Amino acid sequence: MGATIYYFSGSGNSYMLARELGKRLGKAKLVSIPDAMKKKIDTKQQVVGFVVPVYMWGIPKIVAEFLEKFPKCPDTYFFAIGNCGQSVGRTFPLMRKRLGKNGNTLHAEFKIAMPPNYTPLYGAAKESRQQRMIAQGLLALDSAGETIKARDRVEVWTHPLTFLLALGMWGPAMRKIRGFDKKFVLEHTCNGCGICAQVCPVSNIRMVKKKPVWQHACEHCLACLHWCPQEAIQFGKATRGRKRYRNPFVKLKEMVRQGKK
């Protein structure tokens, strides 16, 4: 089909959805958004998709910036998948607005629920629930794939109350999010393996004397926290003792590829 799928992922959920959707579309090209931010974008792409996680009932800051810089592609069919625990909030209105700044139109929107992973508020779900949610997510992906192949239009409805609540959450959070890494705490169990620096999609971690040092350009994806094999990284005091989440169908080497090309 010649589609290009741009994705952003911390725990692996959005990457898995992008990868599996690519198989359903055939001959799809997967590109991480941090990597795409460094390169010139091809304006002759026939089908372009964005697979992203929902942050604070909105989109990651890097995704908002990427959509705003996306050049005008008048003949391109655009679609987006919002990967969330329950609600997408303002995700798609935000994407429509930012993609539209250069005259582009978001033609199709899909909400797909995946295992939640925001450890500052809760631990990972039981593995049985994770497996059920992923299986249901793949079924939803089958339907999305058929819609995209047909180049149909579909819009996700957002409850007005959810939309209003999201108004006061996303904007203030995004203004401060790059400095959220100041809350990371390193425990003595760190063995200096450097996996945290390898999986950070925006290269926000430097290893200094075998210890991670955050550079305050954080996207709050929590990849460093989730993929640390020692669970030595905490976000303040809230995450201590809480179960981490890594998509069970994504390998570490796949996560390392983001933003490293």
C-alpha cells in the first residue's frame, strides 16, 4: 500500500501497534517520530499514519511539534491511532489542529485501548489482563486496517465532559514536561548497564561514571523506568514497589532503535 507509519513509544505499546498495522497494510514503512524530527519529510507519500500514546488526555509534546512541522501534502490520506488505557480525551482534536496548521487533514481516527502503564499512579495490570487487552487491541487494529485500505473517513467522538476536563490538564503539563526528569531518583541497585540511556527515544540520558544523568529534555514516556532490569529508577516516591510494564511482544532491541538513526 506504500504507507508510512510514524510512531512514538515508551513501554512498547504504540510501537507494537505500528508494527502490526504495517503488516496488515503491506509494504508499510515504520519511522520513529524522534528520528523523523531530524530529517526532511517526503511530501509525496500516499498514506501517512501516526500511532501515539495518550498523555494527560492529549498527545506527547514531541508529537505536537512533529505534526505542526509536517509539510503540506494535499494528496495524502492521513490517519491516527491513539493508544490509551481508557479515554483519549483531547487527543484527536489536538492532532487535527496541529496537523491542519499547514493545510493537512486528518481523515481517520482510531482509539485502541492497551495495557495502562503510568506507574506514578498505579502498577502494571496482571498479565492475564494485559494479554486480553492486547488481543482486543489487535482485533481493533484489524478493523482499522480495513478502513485505512479503503481510505474511508472516521472521527472519534469525545464526551464533552471529558473534553472540558482535558482542557485544564494537557496544556499546563506540556509547558513543564521537559523538566519532569528532575523527579527521577536513582537507587543503589543500579548496576550501570546503560539500558535506560539506550531506550530513551529522545536521547535525554547520558551515562556519567556508569550512572544515568537526565538532561531535562524529557518527554515523560517513562521508558527508562519501565525497561530498567534492576527497577533502580523511581519517579519520586510514588513508583517504589509498583510493577513495571513492558509490552510482552516487543523486544528491547526494537525499543533501542527509536531516535538513534
